[in-house]
Amino acid sequence: MNIGICLDKSDFLYDIHSLVKSFFPDDDVSIYTDGDAEKCSTARDLLLCVNIPDYTDRKSAKDQLKRELYESLSELTGRTLPWGTLSGIRPTKIPMKMLEEGMSRGDIRDSIRETYLASDAKISLATDVAVNERRILENVPTGPDTYSLYLHVPFCPSICLYCTFSASPADAWQRYMDEYVDAVILEMERREMLGVLPDPSKEPVVCSARGRSPVTFYMGGGTPTALSPEQLDRLLTAAETYYDLGECLERTVEAGRPDSITEEKLEVLKKHRITRISVNPQTMNQKTLDLIGRRHTVEDTVRAFSLARRAGFDNINMDIILGLPGEELCDVENTLRQIESLGPDSLTVHSLAVKRASRLTKTLREEHMAGKIGDYSRYEGLSFHNSEAIIGAAYDAAYRMGMQPYYLYRQKNMKGGLENTGFAKRGCECLYNILIMEELQEIHAFGAGASTKVLSSGGRIDRIVNPKDVRTYLDRVAARR
């Protein structure tokens, strides 16, 4: 459908658009005020007219308006949303604040249900996460004088069908990987280069961390283990050279793709005292793996996980994605059974977010027309299905494995209007995930597409983002030698 939203003034424009889009995730939704109606003259299948009342308390007015709009949309569609009127990416902020104010769980439930119309299940989940976050962070240094160190490796064995991250195919960049490692090392050595600015003529922002150890260390991607053992060793050695990692509470490498994990690379990670790794299958259904372009087998996942256990890793995470093309509840249950048999220490449950930039929604047909996809028929008529029953099955599996939810966030365009949740056994939670999500400290980040966060006075967060394009990043770093 083509849906228009006409406002009499521009107040709450983003919130209203987000709420309507939540009810109509697969439809074209545009919003405009009376003054620019001519910009949206396309014929509408549905036109919603919203009048913004005068108000003195902005938050109360916004909450009331969203409740009224929600009830109208719910009646129109016959649907309710698991998170009610909540559209922010961090719903746990609400119960966290209430817990800090001393409210009981019952009062928190009643307040969120009344204000935001969220389901009891989601309120309970968000409150559980907030309780666990508070416990985990109780003795973790936070604030403007603390930071975590992040290194980004933007290479993957292949690019997944749904991917919108800063990642490049390893085969195409193989001959530049040494140059890339050199560039990241140079960034760490020349700390004033932290965050290559969009305008090279400007003075670089200095994030001095001398004399301070990072709270956590995280190497992500992409797939860091797309690097060779020697390249991994050089990068980790440099991190230990230019940063004092001795007091790190956690050292994580998102090994990720099972087809990139070898005994030699695991030995390098153990040598550098990496405490937490990921072996991410996303699904344990071979048909889906082939469809999304993972280029590894279910057996590869089992092999990589077993290798990591034999290498001595006792904190292994696994990621799964719900809502992958063609997967229904029975497929997800198969994935969960196999993951339970392996017994990871944490499980991250993602709900697929089909973004405009992804190949799923933008280029599949174009690639077929260009001859890059031979058998296009397997992509036609695919469904992308997630539901509370599917995500509930994943959560039940996590609980059976002795895990509790410890971080949670939402994104736009998530299938089923659901969420991403990290589960872990006690003591196996990823501190970095919590710290970056709650923005409780600075993040000093290196590599193509890496995003540095600097806490300024007054609590404002400034972001300095490196170029995502690998070649651009390498040229920028070379220009500052």
C-alpha cells in the first residue's frame, strides 16, 4: 500500500512515522505537513490525518498522541505490537531509570503497560535485562575517564545476502590485507589519527589514552579470522604494544564465520589471551546457508566450535538470525536443537532487519538481469517470517542452556517488530556489548568503518567515523604518514 500521513504541524514527526511504519512494515509510508502537501501528491491507498494538540509538557503530549494513534491503527489492522508505542532502539532505558528510582517490578510493569501499551512479556524481558545489566556493571569502571578499544576487520569469506555492515569479500582484497593491517597498526601508533576525518584538511581529533588501560578489547568485523594467522598475530601484538591490555576485563575476537576458523588462528588468539570468541552459524539449516551466501556447511560450524573448545576457549558465543528467507518455526527449532547439543556459553538472538541498502531489497533482481545470479527462481516468492512464537522458541532454548538476557536493542525494519537480545551464562556476558549499547564510556576505534565515540563535557557524545570503503581508508591513512 501507499500510505500518507498528514500532520497539521511538524511536532513528533519522526515518532509518528515510526509508529505507522511499525504497523505497515512492508508498505510505502510518507509523512508531510499541510505546508508541503504538494510534495506528496501521489494517490494514496490510505491517508492518515493527525492533528497535534497544544501542549506544555512535550513528553506527556507525545505519549498521549502515540497511544491514541496506536489504538486507531490497532483497530484498523486488527493487530497489536509487542512493544506497543515504543520505537526507540534501547527500550531497557525505561525500566533501568525506574529501577534506579527504587520502583518495584510490579510498578514498573504497570507504568510501562499504561504509558506505552507494551506486552507483559516484553516489559518483563526489558526489566530482566535492566536488572542483569546493573548487576554486571556494578564493579565495571564507566564514565568519561574510561574507554574500550575496538579494531575493525572488514573482510569476510563471502558477503551474506542480508548484510549491510562494512564488509568486503576476502578474495577480492587478499593482496591488500597486509597493507590494511599496516594501516590499522599505524592508526594505533599515531593516536591522533583516531577517527580519520571526512575532511583531511582539518586537524585530527586527539583521544589521548596514555596511562589508562581500556576496560575491554573487541575485534569485530566483518570476520577478523579472515586474516591469516600471521596477520592476526601482528595486529594483536600491535594492540598490546600501543595499549596496556593487562587490566582489560575482557578480550573478545568475533571469529564469526566457521569457514574462517583454523587451529593455527585459535592458537594465535590463545597466545594473546583472548577470553571470548564467537562462532556464528546464523542458522543450522544448509538450504538457508546456501541461499544467503554463507558458503560454509552446518558441519563446518560443528567443526569450528569443537576446535575452539579443544583449544581451551570456555566462553564461546553463537549468533542466530530469525526471519531468514524461507525459514519457519520448524527450521528455527532445528537450529536450536543443534546449538543446544553444542552447548555455547552465550547466544545472541537477532531479528532480521531488511534494510533498503541490503541485497535483499535492492539488487537481487538487478544482479539477475546483469547475469550475476543464474537461478533467480529460488529467490522469487521467498517469505521473511518472524513471530513471537519463533523468537519465544529461541528464548526458551537460551533459558534451557542456563542463560539469562543481559543486553537488548531494536532496529528499524525488524521482521515482526521484535528485537535483538543477548543471552549468556553468568560470568560469560560480553561487557563491550553493554558498554557500547548504553554509551557509558568512550570507544577508541580503528579500521575502515570503525566509529570512535568521544565523551565531551556535559555528557555529549561525538562520533568520528572512519571511511567505510577500504581503498579510501587506506589512502587516507597513507596521506597522514
